[in-house]
Amino acid sequence: MKQSVFITTLLIVSIVVSTIIFVFVFGAPGNFKPDSPKTPVNIMGAIYLGGPVVIALMTLAIMVITFTIERGLSLAKAKGKGPIEVFLKKVQSNLTEGNIDAAIDECNKQKGSIANILRTGLERYQTLQVDGSKDAEVKLTEVQSAIEEAMMLEVPLLEKNLVALSTIASVSVLVGLFGTVVGMIRAFQALATAGTPNAAELSAGISEALINTAGGLFGAIIGTLAYNFYTTKVGNLTYMIDEATYNMMQILAVRSRKA
């Protein structure tokens, strides 16, 4: 629910901001020749000639940049405080020594997704240790179930908005292509007029096509790069989670057999 509200709010804000920039910044009279409103004197005037499709492309660009920043901040938080490798070595060392409380303290200090999952499993193991009615195998099974439940909560948070980045990258190309086609139609209409073609209308059509092409490629490039980059980071974090939980379960299994 919160995610849908966030995306809806972002979409509305992006449309409003894009419309204001398009009309009052790119469409300012100073960006065009006084005697020829369709002849731009700078790049902002040229962008304005891209037409209303530019608003859609700007909206997509704002959204993809927002999602890129949000994923960067979220994954940095999910990584936790300090190097993960050092944290995992400390946890494994404490578990090998049988110091469960120290391992949990390390998880509380590190925070992040891996630490949250390991802490859930360790707290469950600690609770089961005082229950003498269950054998070691049953206890380990319950610890594994607790870890899997924690992973089901943490992993989706790592992957959140990645689909949105991929979708925006694809849609941006299509919207840019649509604007390109519209611009070329205008250019050919200017050529098709009787007599000498209107140079202003011809250049406006070509500018609209090229500006929309560039806008579509911009959103697609940013979205694709961000999606691939964060997908790799999520994959690495997921792999480390699997390795950390496997090693923890192995250590706990050894200790359970000795007990």
C-alpha cells in the first residue's frame, strides 16, 4: 500500500514539475527570436519545440532519477555499518566459541539486512535452548524456518523498485520513438505543402523528432544502467545472506551435536 502511494505521489509530482519547467522555463519568450516564435536561440528553446511529448519524457526522467537515488540509499542502509566480511568473521568466531549473546550484539551493531536475518535465527536458537522437550534436529529446523521467514521479509525490500526502473527504461524508449514519429510527420507535412516549404515548420518538425529521440534515450540509458547495477548489488547481497546463514547453521549444528 505504501509503495503504491509513493509511486502515485511521485508520478503526480513529476508531471507537475515537468509541466512547469516545460512551459515557464523552456517555453520562455527569451528562448526564441522576437520576430519568429518558432525559431529558438538556445538549447532550451530547441527542447520546447519537442512538443508535449517532452513533458512525458521529463516525467519519466525525474522518476528514474528518483528511483535510482532511492535504491542507492536503501541498499547502502541494507549493507549495514562497516564491512560485511569483518562482521561475518566476528559472528562466526563468537558462534564457534559458543557466545551467542556476543554474536547477537554484533548483529545489533552492524544492522542491515544480513545482520537482521542472522539475529532472528540466533534469537530463535537462544529461545529454543531452554526448551528441553525438543531434540537438536527439531530445534535446528525451527531456527532454519525463522531464518527463511526473515529472508522473505528482507529480500523483497532489496529488490523493491527495480522492476520500476526496468519498466521506465523500456517505456522511455517507446515514448521517445512516439515523439520522433510525430516530429517526422510534422516535417513531412511541411515538405508536402504547395510551393516552397515553410522552413520554420520544417525545422520545428525535425527538432521535435530529434529532441524526443534524445529524451527517450536519456531515460533509457539511466534506467538500464541503474537497473543492471542495483540488480548486481542485490544479487551479491543475496549470495552473502545465503552463505552467512549456511555457515551459521553449520556451526549451530556442530554445537548441537556436541551438547
